[in-house]
Amino acid sequence: MGPRYILIAGLCAAALAGAARADSFAGADWQAHFNRPDQNAFPTTVRADEYLLRERFVARLDALASNDWGCLATYTFSGNSAAAGAAGPILLAMSNALARGAKLAFVADNGVNVASNYWPGISLTGLATRAGNKLQLSRATNDWGIMHDKVGVFWYRAATQAWVLTGSWNFTGGASSYQWNVLAELRNRELATAYSNEMREMLSGRFHANTNKSHAHDGARFRLADAWTNGWVRFAPYPDKTYGGSNALTDVVAAIDAATNEIVFALNKLTRPDVANALIRACDRGVAVHGALPKSDRAATNDDSYAVYQTLLAPTNYATANRTLLYDAYATASWTATDDGETDLVHAKYMALDPYGTAPLAILGSANWTEAALVDDDSNDENVLFLPHAGLAQALVAQFNAMTDGTVPWFRLESGGSAASGRLVYWLPTTNRYEVVFTTNVLELGTWTNRMQELSPVRGTNAVATPYPAARGFYRLRPVP
């Protein structure tokens, strides 16, 4: 994807491509991964990184030894292809782990087909009824609410090491080929204990609307090695469904209100006006806000996220010129087309706050940002992680870069009110040096001999006065040679 040149009259804009292309990041006790969809489920067209998230679950299962314990939980489960499926390879890895003597459990939403052989001779029901070492299987009750988690908890080496895998990826081939998803892989005993307790509640048959479900582990604190403070995890349903009460929505709004520099989000659904209002307040404080929602959920008036999306777009809702900048996702990792309404194309559920600041925070998990997932006390089973960690927050920004043009540098040239002056408003994703060049002759686009001015290398949105008026011409933003 090459540089863009824009002919302007009065106002101008330009951008250069250059987003990061890594799909895995790691630290001392954490990893972050995201897949790269191609809108094609044929096994012969699988990209090397398309099924990365599935492979992380399979690798954790393959590492289980005798008497180790693991538990998986998923909202959906399908796909029997070794190359382009999800359920089949996971079932095979589970069968092999049970044969090695590992203890395994599986929590499924009510809609999961537990009897299907997604791998020849292997189904969830078959693993739960086999002779010898069996799978502990629990299926959600068919009442109000859903079991919406996408989780793996793994205890190794006589419970001396524990990992939690959680994110937006359901255990299906389509979640890899047709959607953008993220996965966090965290090594922490306190966090794994909280997730294990949540799994055990559901393994005991206590799902969403069950009033006997314990909330004792909701809000559990933990600390990763490179975190600047303790993180915490929320499990829905919550103890308090009132706005401002003890629930994930309250925590999300407080985190947005604390942001001082930058917010990046990618959400499958955003229906809470509380979040939209907090993002607008952040913009009014001068925070740069970049976001993406799938067109399938916000383009039509009856779409769930339509109202909030329009709220964020409306200039009259802002007290300053700073706005929430919203972007279409690319339909594929090859960047050949953008969102054309593909169902749930953006399936991620995250927000990165001040990722390069002194108090970075990553929020991610299974929850769509809706009332049922962030507020209710009798609806969905969900998990939402709050991770005060620069590496994880920056990994989410890298995913955003791979999925959209959201952090590609851009600028706008405005009239300063006279023929001899103007104003440059620009966004820089890094502290690298950039300059604005221009020409009035289309035949000179390859040379760019007119250097307008160098920009102050400050990450974020900035504005500077310029002696140049907003003249008609071709402008380009480029790194300083």
C-alpha cells in the first residue's frame, strides 16, 4: 500500500502507509497474538498466521503432562479440518492429553454441538464418556443469557506454573478466516486461580442467571512482571447492575476518564452511551482517540452499534476540534479491500489507553461492550481483563495497525484567516521526524521539490502555525530523509 497524494482546495490531507506487521508479541510472563483473515476457508489457501490463535490453544494442550489440569470454555465450536478448522484439532489435542493422564474440563455454551465428531471418532460427549481418564464436560443451561467466554486455563508441573488464554477468538475456523481476533496468553498463578474458580462455578452447573453462582473471584487482583501496578479481572454476571456500581462498565468508564494522551479501540459491538460520552470527554481533554467497529453492526439504523457510532461521529457533540477518529477495517490481511459489511469482521473486544504513556492500560476479554456483557447481574458469562502493562497495550495498537489505517500519519492544512498564513493539524504514530512537501504540478509528483516544513516529532495529534495558505495543490507527508 503506497503513499497517497490528495488534491486540495482550502483543506488538505495526506498519509503514508507503514503499519507494523508482526502478529505475536511477548514478554517475561505474557504473550499477545492476533490472526490475519483472508475471507477464504479453503484449506489450500491457509496463511501461515491465519490460525495462530487456534495453534496457541493446541500448544497449551500438547504441553499438559500426567496430572496437569486444563479447562477450556467457548461460546461456539466447529470445524473439522486439520488445516482450516478449529474444533477438530482441539479435540485431537484434548484426546491425546487425556491419554497422557492430564485432567481436562470443557465448558460449552448451550448452542455448542457436544455430540459432533469434528475429528474422526472424537467428540466432546465421547471424551466425557470414554473409559478411563475422562473429560469433565459442562454445557450451559438454556435460559436467559449465554456462556460467552473464550478461555483456556492450564496448570502445569504439579500446579507450580499456570497460564490463562483469553480474548475474542471463538473455537471455530471462521473466527480465524473471516474475522479479526486477539488473544492474550498470561502466566500468573493469582489470575489462573480466579479463572479456575470461574470455570469451576460453571463446571458445577452454575451459569449466568443462576443466583447461586459465586462472585467471590470477581475483581481478583494480580500483577505481571512488567506491569506498573496491579491488574484485575471482572467476571459477568456482576454483583451490581446499577450504573456506577460494581461492574465492568464502571471500570471501563473510569479508565477512559483517566486517559491523558491516546486511546485505541476495536470492538465488535459498542452500545453503551456511557462509553461514547467518556470518549467524547477524552477528546475534549485533547486525547487522541482512534477506533474501529464492524460495518455489519453500525451501518444500518437497526444495527446494535448504530446509535453510539453516530454519537461519536457527530461534531456537535464535541466541545473542541478534536474528534474520535473511526476507521473501516480491512477485509483481509492483504489490505486489498476494506469492510464491505462482512459479518462481525471486527470481532476484537479491546481498548488500549495511553499505550506509550506513564500509565498504559490494556482492556480485553470476551465481552462485547453492551449492557448484557458489561453491566447485568443475571445475563452473560463473560470475562474482562484490565492490564496496566505497556507491552500488552502496544501489542493491541499493533493489531489495530494491521487491521486499519488508524495510526497511519496524516495531516490537514487549514486556512489561518488570511492569504499569507495557515494552520497544520497532524497526527504522528511515532516520535520519528516527518515533513510536509507539496507541488502544484501533477507532473512533479515523483520529485516533490517543494519542502513546506518539518513537523515537531511528537506522538499524537498536534497543531502548528504555518506561513503557507491552504492553497490548491498536491501535498504529501513523508519521513525526513
